[in-house]
Amino acid sequence: MAETNLTSEVANTEELGLVTQARSGDGTAFSDLVRRYERKIYRLAKNITQHDEDAEDVLQETFLKAYEHLPDFQGNSKFYTWLVRIAVNEALMKLRKRKTDRTVPLDEPVDTGEETVVREIAVWDEDPERQFSQEELSQILNDAVQSLKPAFRTVFVLRDIEELSTEETAQAMNISIPAVKSRLLRARLQLREKLTRFFKRKGDDVFAYL
Amino acid sequence: MLTCKEFLQELNEFLDETADQELRERLMTHVSECPNCFVIFDTTRKTLRVYKGLEAQEIPDDVHKRLMELIAKRCKCSGASGGGA
Ligand SMILES: [Zn+2]
């Protein structure tokens, strides 16, 4: 099965040491853990909430909760995965609060009837990203992610940006593995379609397809 | 021969290289014979590549600073920042 090799065995052991130290009240150990993951947690929070202030709140809440719940950390999963689970929870709560008029069905099955409808097929350049500056590119990619529904966006962010496994994503979002898979497929296909506008080879015709 | 619809259903397994040998061969056969599905496969693969290549931006200085201060305060960690508990 696909394993996320974010950290090697050795780094894992070292990290477990830090967690143990932090748990026994060693502040330096905990702030080492914070420094290690703050960037990724902030990116994750921003990608899910799409909001600067919310992302900062999520970042802070995540680490405060992690500290508070350190005694509950079993060491069965990686510390980072555990942290991500807290962060995803916080981020989803923010999203729900923002959308009080329309509840976001994040943990309910999403209609998957038309999940594989592809409308646009066009060949892309070999390295389409090279035609844009780093700034333009991140704008394009962010806009595309932002346009996804939260339920799809969150799965895509966890699987393809944070590189969590399908199982870890399912755990973090509290949804089933088949739900992760079908949402991921839909998210990927939607992004592909949105990016086609920017990345297709010039001069090619775009034709319709079922 | 897989239909295009079946191919799309298995696209994740193909992209993530989690398909077993037999399925993988059927998927390969399909893309080699179906130009549309080849384009979908290729552009989705590139989609993932550009996202994975996007570098994580640095956390803004003020955001980092506020986080460390908060942690120092709430967690009484003397080592978290300049201020002790
Ligand atoms: Zn086909």
C-alpha cells in the first residue's frame, strides 16, 4: 500500500523522543515540534479555509490543542498525522461557521453520480508551468483549488498537497475510504479541467466528450 | 477492453500506481488505443505534478511570532520564546 515517507524511521524515532520530552513538560521540545510543522499546518489551514485570519486561528488552536492533548497521543500514528487531524477538524469548524446559511456536508456522502464527466479535452504543453512566473502559477493553482467545493478541496489538499495516504485522509476527515477515493477523483478531474484553460497547447481545438 | 467510463473510474489507481498488474495492463492498453483517455490521463498527471511542485510559502513573520508568543504564554514553556513563564 502507499505509505507516506515524509519521515524516515530514524527521524520518526527522534520525533517520538521530542514528543515524550514535550509530554513531560519540556517546553523547548514542544516548541521544536511547533517550528517543525507550523509551515505545513499553516499552508493546510489556508488551503482549506481560504482565509488568512481563519488560517491563523486554526494554526494557533491546533498547536494549543496538541499541547493540551499530548497525554492522549498514543504514538500509533505519526505525530504529524495526529496534528493534521486536529488541524483539519479546526479548519472544518471554521468553514462551517462561515457558511451558517448553508451547511457544508463535509462528513456526509457527496453525490457521486456524475463524478467522471469530462467536458474538455485538450493536449497540454509538455511543461505548461514554465510559461508562467512562480507568482502567476501559484495564483492560477490557488484559484483553481479555491473553486472546488470544500468537501473535495479538503480531500485534494490532504492527499495531493500534504501527501497523506488514503487511510490517513479518511481518518483525518472522519469519512470512509471509498468516499476519499471518489472525492479525490472528482477533485483531480475538476482541477484538470480548470487548468486546461491556461495550460493547453496553443492552436489545438477543444472538442466535446462525454 | 475497458470502456472509457471504466477507465476513468480507475484513473486514481493508475495515477497513484496502486493498480495490480492485471488492471495496470488493461489501463495501459486502453490509453494506447484511446487518444481521449490518454489526454485525460496525461493532463491529470501534469495537474498533480504542478501542485506537488508548488513550494510551500514561508509562514509570515508576524504569524509565526504571534504563535510562538501564544504558546510560550499558554503552555508555560520557558523555552518557547524569549519570555519565560
Ligand atoms: Zn477511453
